[in-house]
Amino acid sequence: MIVSDAAVKSRVSVMVLAVIILVFGTYCYRVLPRESAPDITIPNVFISTHYKGVSSADIETSITIPIEKKLKGLDRVKKIESISAEGQSRINIEFIPGTDIDEVLTKVKDKVDAAMGDLPSDLENDPAVFEINVSEQPIVIFSLSGTCGNACLKKIADDLADDIEAIPGVLEAEVSGGLEREIRIEVDPDKLAYYRIPITRFQRVVASENQNTSGGAITLGDGRYQLRVPGEFTTPEELFGLVVGTFNGRPVYLKDLATVVDAYKEETSRSRLDGREAVSISVKKRVGENIISISDRIDQLIAVRQPAWPRGTEITKLINQAREIRLMVADLENNIISGLILVAVVLFFALGPLNAMLVALAIPFSMLLSFIVLYLLDITLNMVVLFSLTLALGMLVDNAIVIVENIYRYMQQGVPRLEAAMQATGEVAWPVIGSTITTLVAFFPMIFWPGIMGEFMKYLPITLIVTLTSSLFVAMVINPALTAIFMKTPHGENTGGHAVNAGKLAASGEQPVKIKGIFLTLYARFLGYTLRHRIPTILVSFACLVLMIEAWLLLVGLEKPVEFFPAIDPKNAYVNIDPPEGANLEYLDRIVRQVELAVIGAGVDPGTLPPRPFGAGYQAAYTPHPHKKAGGETFDGPGDLDDIEHVYARSARASGGASSFTANLPNHVGIQFLDLKDRDHSSADDLEKVRDRVKQIAGARITVAEAKEGPPTGPPINIEISGDDFRILGRLASQIEAIIAQVPFVEDISNNYMASLPSIRVRIDRQRAAMFDLSTNAVGFALKTAYNGLDVSTYREGDDDYDIVVRLPRADRNVTDVLRKLMIPTPSGQLVPLTAIASIDYVGTLGDITRINHERTVTVKANVDETRAPGAVVRRQCEALLARLPIPPGYQLKFTGEFEFQQESEAFLAKAFMVAIFLIFFTLVTLFNSVSQPLIIMTSVALSLGGAFLGLIVIRSPFGIIMSGVGVISLAGVVVNNAIVLIDYTNKLRERNFSLTDAVVAAGATRLRPVLLTAVTTILGLIPMVTGVSYDFHIMAISWVSESTQWWRSMAIVVIFGLLIATFLTLVVVPVLYSLIVTTGEAMGRFKKWINRLYWRPYNRWVASRSKPSPGAAE
């Protein structure tokens, strides 16, 4: 082989190249950005429009529908979903994956601009158009708590957030909770009516007075002076002296009409951590930045700032992706080192210590070369990449084992190192290249995985292709050069002690290994026995495959046949509270506190709503409870459940459900569990106890949701009901809830239908209003100013700005009598009582209105206890029951959410598997220039599936559409490697005139060692992924638990048990099939000759005789 020959001849250059790979690979590994999930660009564009005080139905007709109409012409749109809520329109446009997000973002902005003429003219701000990226989810969330009060905590959080945003790589630090200062002008409606001054006048007066202006410049003598007219308020009290109008020829001051209150903005949300008032800071990073380095800088910043905070102020990390990625990276590093040691130990007994290290060095060199390529491809080090590297870890030495073992065998027969390195590498070069290509093409179709799932999982095939290609380069270039310098054989093994020319050895017929020793003798005898009983051996192999599949179906499959993603212990969970429409913050907070107490095991009577606060009893319930971690350490938890580390709560006066990317509603109680290694038992068990505790709480709909990892797919059961009449949709949603509640293991059922929202309708008499030249917008603006408040200016104090707001006092905003006193200004300057142009009555209006693809839609959602039944099975049961539900004409029901992703992934993986099989087969045909021999190898791939199902039986796991499916594709690529080398060597022996049986037995015996070594090293590399047990070389202790094991166990078990069976198939069934096909081919040849002798030869003679001219014809 030219490449390996050149590497051996230029081995000094190769050593320099190895040093370069070592240095630059280490550098690239250190600077590769770390993040938990892959950097995914989800092709979604959001349009958010605020219109305070307007009902959801009016939002739908005046904002949502006009914008949706303009969006109809957009290309590559997959789905348009909108929510019209009180005071806000939210539209989400989902595009087909692969769409250029920047291009469509510009197009959407153009469409929204085109719709501006159809939108209300008094919008406070234009619609906001922006994209969303999963990688821009918070990398860390801090909770600030203490005894200094909410306003103090808010100030600390704001200052800290400003400092965090100054750190390179941070996108934003968002503060939520706490109290924010504002200057409030509270207007007396009776005095407004008496002085006949409209409330809207305060906007013009305050805004015009609260500003500094310039009067130009003046020259005095030799100097030039700037003229300044300072007008900004220096104290809030200055507002009292503003003149807002006249009455009977006398000025009316602001103090005559209103009071100025230096206070805090009205609370819209409240947060707590373990019962203490809290403020949270969510930190997001920029795309491609390193989570760990950002987190380290934030920790350093907090260490500097914290001593200056008031005593008792604590900061807690509720979500910390940096810790998760550190654990994953540590797992990878430990696995690499463990792999090196395990490979060296295994190879030590076969090749000796020095040669074992020559093979083991393929691991670090392949990894470091991979890091260089990943760095150049701008790929981050995330959970999928890290698993791919771990999956490849056991395969990195496969090529090196075959090549080094062959060189070692040549040297055992007396060939000098240099010649052995070149000749032995060349002998197995094409089989090694071919086996690597078959593995690569098995993963290649997965690069084209569509959708968000594909964006998430594509890093697996890319990383494996990069890593295995790197291992091929190392095996073909670096390993031969290293063996040419360092390889030795034990004394006395060289033939006669004389050097043998490698070319002559190959030409004269290189000898396979001598069958000696117990193990080789037993193997040869067993193989000989199977060769004498070929048909029974093959039938038994196929029977074992069928038996394994049937056993899996009986023991696992009938109960849990398939799963989309593996069920894992949640790290975080949420108890979501969906309150009645129109509930105020006080009501919400009472419910949330009640849920908190239930979670920590101090619940109150579920039939009552105690007044807020719960008083001393609430605080006493949060008295620290001592618990023990799995390792024996003690910690103080917030409740009676052992594995709960923190309980955090949020009550918010906001509408709308969880987004597509989060599991929590605006009102929720969050639960943070201990790290997996510290838990005494499964956090899913604690979650079931929480479900039982909260399900009887009255006053709101209570559901429990886990914080899912991986790509966002939606809940296991997600049913969309679409049609025109929202009330019919609500009735259907209730019926569907009742039906699916009958299905076992369905839990946390909810829907987003909001029956009605209490509303006060001000109906304008258009004819009367026209007499005063008043429009509906003018009346609405006056009402919103009075009740919702209007930001008229800002008050500056130091570097901080605070809003100046005009509104009615709280007491007047909680009654409707004030409406009858409200004066509306006309364009001519007159004041008209509201009651003169409008009537006021109470009505019920719709709550949030959801539209999907331009149709009103209500969605029913539910979770499934996937520890007891897979979501796919339960979903099919729900479909069967709902098939009998009568649906009115014009209405339709559709399963979406995880179901859509599952269907898409199932269809793709089936196609990917078929394409992978075809590509592997085509590669084998090209390699062997034969069809029959690739069929032998493909049969071994099919039979290896028995091992995959055996592994699933061992761990009692259903067939995972994602994980097991990818594992089968991976197995298909790996299984062929050893079979290629075995069949290639068998062909070489037959070319040297070995008999069929002798060639098959000798090839099996010769390739026994590399086949076993490659299988064992691959399996050992994946063992930590299955068991979670590894040695932590950072702390020099055994690590008994790995967070990532839960994710990847089923994939690893499929590969491990598949390889176990495939190794047997390679060493026994493949030789038997080879022998059977060859003898069958020879028999077919003999049969053809017999047919030729029996029929064609007489026929040809007869034809020849008929073609001879007769004597008469010649004349």
C-alpha cells in the first residue's frame, strides 16, 4: 500500500506529524466550546404584539387575523400557530427544517410591515419579530433570596445582571421577580370631573416639562457660553407644581388633582425559594460560546460581589448546564483513559506490553485528530458529540489491532521490522479500508435526518465519521511507522532466527497460524464439526434469531413494544397551576403556596383556600429537614422527600400555557432533585408522591411535568381539535379528556380551552360619538390611561431611570362607578362624559384563542407514566377509543406533538437502515467483486439482530425508536468489519491452493485473535455507558453513577450484545456459509457441465451435422 509504505519509509516525518497532532489536538480540545445540547437553529419566527386592555376576541380580529392573512404567501411554512390573549397577540411561524432563518426573518418583517395599515393606529409599539434558538435557553439560573426585602434583592439582581452581561460570550442576563420603583401620579376622578380636565392631558404636560433643552450659545466678551434650560425633575415632589390647566381663569396645579407616590410598580409576579422571597437571574450565552468558561467567570464575579451584599443574602443555582457538561466531559476523559488501560491489558496477553501500547496509542491519536477536525468544522462539544466519541472509543483500535497484529505475525515468521510493517500493512490494507468504509456508510444516511430531531442527532454520524476516518488514518500511517521503529517479538519466535524477505514469504505462500494450544484446538474442532453439519448450523442460527425476537416480545414487547426516547430520572420537575381566567395575583399566590406545602409534605386541607399569607405556619413548614445522600453525607432539604434539594415557586398574573420549548406554565412550583449519584432512589418515585399530594387541591387545574432533555418534541399525547365555534371545541375537549382518562397510565390531562373571561363592555354609540368628533380609539385610549396606566415620562436618579406613570388610584380602579365620571376630551378641546356617548354592561368574553394554520384550535395534552407503559402504546389505545367519538361536520381531530416527531423519525430511520444496508452491500460487492460473499456478510448482519434483542431482554427495555434504532444502524456498520478481514484472508489462502476446508479453518484460526480483540475492545469501551460505573481519574476514585448512562444505555446494549452474537457468527457461521456457498457454486458448476454433456453436446453435434453440405449439393 503506497500510503503505509511511504509512512514507514518516512517514519521520522510521521513522528513529527504525530507530535503536531498531539499539540494541536490538545489545544483544540481545550478551546472547543462546551454546551449541554447541540447548537440547533430551529426555523421558528415569532411575532409579538401588545395592545393593553383589549379582549382576546378583539385581539384576534384586529391584530392576529390581519397579520395571518399577510403571512399566507410565505414559502416553506410548515405551521402557523397564534394565541390571542388579553392585551397581546403571539404568532409562531414554524418553517421547514433547513430554511435560511435570516432570509425568512426578513420576509416575515416585510409581511408584518405590509399589515401595519390594517392594525389599530393606537398600538403603543410596533409588532416585535424575532427568531428563537434552543441554544439560547438559559445556561444557568440564579435565585437570590434573603431578608433584606424584595426591592433590595431586585437592586442587587439588576446590578449583578449588568455585570454578567459585560462578560464576553453572554447574550443576556434577565431578571424576574422583585419590586421595581416607579413614580406614580394617582389622579382623583372626582376632581378631574370638577375641574373638567381630561386624564390624557397629564401625558403632554409631564413629558414636555421633564426635559433639559438648549437655548443655543451666547458670546460675552472673549468667552462663548452655552445656554441651558434644565427642566428634568430632581425630586418627585417637583411634579406637584406643574400646571395642568385653568379653571375660572386660575391655574390648576397637579397637586390639586392628584397625588404623587414614590413607590413600586404593581406586582405582576412573585417568586420564592424554599419559602423565602426570591429574585431570579436567567443567563443566556451567545451561539458557539463555551458554557464552562462563561460559568467560571460568573462564579468569579459573584465571589467578588457577594461580600458587599446585605447579611443573609444567598444565591443559589437552580439550573446549571456547566455542571452537566463538566460531568459529561469528565465521563469522556475517564472513558478514554479507561479504554487505554483496558485495551493495553487485553492486548498485553496477546501481543506483549510494548506492542499492546502501540495499538492503544491509536485511541489518543485518533481522538486528538478528531478534535482538530471538529474544531475546524465549528462543532461544539455537546452531549451528542460526547456520546459519539464514547461510542467510537471501542472501535478506534479495530483497524490498529488488525494491522499491528498482522505485522506482529509477519515478524514472528522472521520478517524484519521495516519489511513486515510495509508488507503486512499492504496485505490487510484494502480489507481494513473496506471495513471502515462499510461502517462510515452505515452512519452516512443519518446526516440527512429531517426536522428538529435531525438537527439534534446529526452530530452523531458526523462525529463518528470524523472519528473513524481519523482512526483509519492513524492505523494506516502512524501505527505502521511506530511498529517499524519499536515493535519486538518474544525471543525465539523468529523462524530459525534468520531474517526472511517479506515479498518472498508472500510469494511462496505465507503460512497461517499453527493450530496449537487448548483454545485454538477446541475452536478448530468445533469449526470442523459445524462444517460437517452446515445446514443444521445455519438453521440453528436462524432459529436463535427468531427465538430472541419471540422471547423479547413475550417478556418485554407485548407490554412495552416501543418507546420514542428512553425514560430517564428527571433532574427538575414542575407542578403547573392553571387558574381560572381573571384570577388576580392574590388568588394565584394562595394556590401556589398551597401546592408548595403539598410538595414538601406539609399540605393543608385541599378543600379550602386559606388567606394569604399562611403566616407562621407557612414558614414553619419550611423548617430544614435533615436527609442523607446516597453516599452517606447529610444535607438539609425543604421537605420530607429525601431527594428534593430545592423547591422554588412562581405565581404570575399572565395568561397562556407553556411554550413549545419549556415544561412549565407561568404559575408553577419547581422541584430540583439531587444529582443522580446522590439520590437514594429514583426521582420518578418522588414525582409520583407529589402527584398524589397535589391532585386534590381545589381552585385550579394542577398538572405535573418533567423537564425533558434533548430536542423539544411536545407531550406524549397531544390532540388538536380544530373548527370555527370555540364553545363546540371546548365541549369536544372535555369529552376527549373524559375518554382518555379511562386509559391506564395516562396522567396530567389538561386542555387550553378557556370558557369565558369576565369583562365590562363599554359599547360606543357611534352616532353620538360622531357628534363630538370622537372615535373608538380616542375613547379606548382614555380608558386604558385611567385603568392600565400610561408611561408619560422617566425620572432619572443617578444612572437609574424610573417610569412616571399616570393612572387612577387602586381603589378607583377596582370599581366601575368611576367610569360614569370619566371625561373624554374631544378634538375641539371640549370634555364629554363617557356616559353621554357609551353604555356600560357586564359580559363574558372568550379567554385565550389559539389558532393553528388559520383555524381556531383547542389542544388536549397528557403525560404518560413511561416507567410502566411506552407513550406510543398508550397513544394507540387513546386513538382506538377516540375513533368512536362523533365529530361534528367542519371539525377535525389530529394527534400531534411527540406523535409527529415519532412518525417522522420512524419513517426516516427505516429508510436510513435500508439505504445503509444497500451502501454496505454495494461497498462489499466492490471490495470482493462478488455478490455471493457480500450476501454472507449481510446474513451475519441480520443474524446479529438476535443479539440486539437479547440485550433489550437483559435490561427489560422496549425497542427505542431513536436510541435502539441508531444502535442497530451502528451495529450493521461494525459487524461487517471482522467478516471482511476473515473472508478476504480465506480468499487469499484459497488462491494459494489451500483446500476449501483447510482454508476456512486456517483463516478462522489465524483471524481468531484480531476478531476477538476488536470485539472485546469495542465492548469494553461501551461497558461504562451501560453500567454507569467507571474510574474517575480526576479524584482517583470509582464513580458508580453516570448521568449520561440513562440516555444511551439502550443504544450501547444493542451494540454490545449484537457484537457478542456477531463475533460467534464471524468465527463460526460466516465460515460455514462461505463453505456452503462455495460448494454450492461448485455443485452448480458440475451440474452445468452435466447438463452440457447431457444436452448441449449432442445438440451441438446434431447442429454441426445438419450444417454440413451434402455431396449432391456440392456438385
